[in-house]
Amino acid sequence: MKNIIAEDLNNVFDQDPAARNKLEVIFTYSGLHAIWSHRVAHWFWRKRLFFMARAISQFSRFLTGIEIHPGAKIGRRFFFMDHGMGIVIGETCEIGDDVTLFQGVTLGGTGKEKGKRHPTLGNDVLVSAGAKVLGSITIGDHSKIGAGSVVLHDVPEDSTVVGIPGRVVRQNGQKVHHHDLNHTDLPDPVADKLKQLEKEIARLTSELEGLKDQKGCETHDHLRL
């Protein structure tokens, strides 16, 4: 246990340039408090002391703003970048070594699965701020998930994923081309609907003008008779 604590502390200094000294890190880093609390809660969970495990995890969530289900399996040198506020990790998540999560990440389920219903993250995976990784899917080793992405399918090793839904845009250092993917011009369903409504209004206006013109001609002909 002492070795793991020391490893966690050293990992903070390796990952976070803002870390100045061990005393500050131990007492002020909520991400470190969350992972240490989880390790204790997970020990109780494996002993089938479920109430105690859940009580510890809920108390940790209250203190840190990070919710980790005690059933989740988390590897070594796990790190919450930028405080980790709002992170949610589901019960059947499996997370490898050297994984980094930014604030607002959700490793959750889709609500339709039973059994293994949360993601599996390989080693050296980075998930950026606000990303959602949902369902019993696997994120391969050394992969990166872009900020705000929603990932619903497996991701190969050494890949970079962005977008909603998440698409692989880089793999093994090479750009992956998608004919329908242009992140400088992403589809806007609200704008598309407004354009459709504008076209419909223009069509109806044109029809009304045509009816007015037709009625005017009929009135004119009637007066001539």
C-alpha cells in the first residue's frame, strides 16, 4: 500500500506542472483523494461488504465531486487532470494503467445492457474534458478521446477519436479520412430545420401571392363584363 501511495504522489508530479510539494498535493488534490477513497471502497466491495463500500464512495463524491462506483476496477497511476470535477465512472468499468481523465468525463452505460455494461479502457488512454464513453465497449491502448466526444463503439489501439458520435480521425499516427466528416463544418440540425422552415414559408407565400393575383384577374374580368 505504501508503494502505491508513493507511486500516486509521484504520478501527480509527473502529470501536473502546477504541483509544488507533497504536502500541498496530499491535502488539496481532490483527484488523489478520490482514487485513494476508491481503493478503500473497492476493497470492501471485493469482500462483499457492499453497504460500507457504497457509503465510502458516496462520502468521497460529496467531498471531491468525483463519482466512482466501488465495483469499478482501476489500474495503477490513474490521474484526474484539472481537478476531475464531475467525473462519473460506472460499476463495471475496467481501467488500465497510466490512464488520464479530464473534468466532466462520463464512463457510463446506455441503460439497455445487463452484466458488463460500462467501458473498458486500455493502458495509457487519455479522455479529454466532457467526453462521454458509453456502453460495454473497449478503448484500445494509447488512444485519445477528444473533448466533448460521445463514443459508442470500440476504438482500436493508438487512435484519436473526436465528434458526436465519436469517429476515429487518426490511427497509428496516420490521418483517417472520412468522406462525410469535416470538423470545420459539422452539421447543425437546428440551422438545417430553420432553413427548411424558411423554404416552406417562402413556398406558401408564393402560393398566396399567386392566389391573390388570380383572384384580382377574375375580379377585373368580371367588372369588364
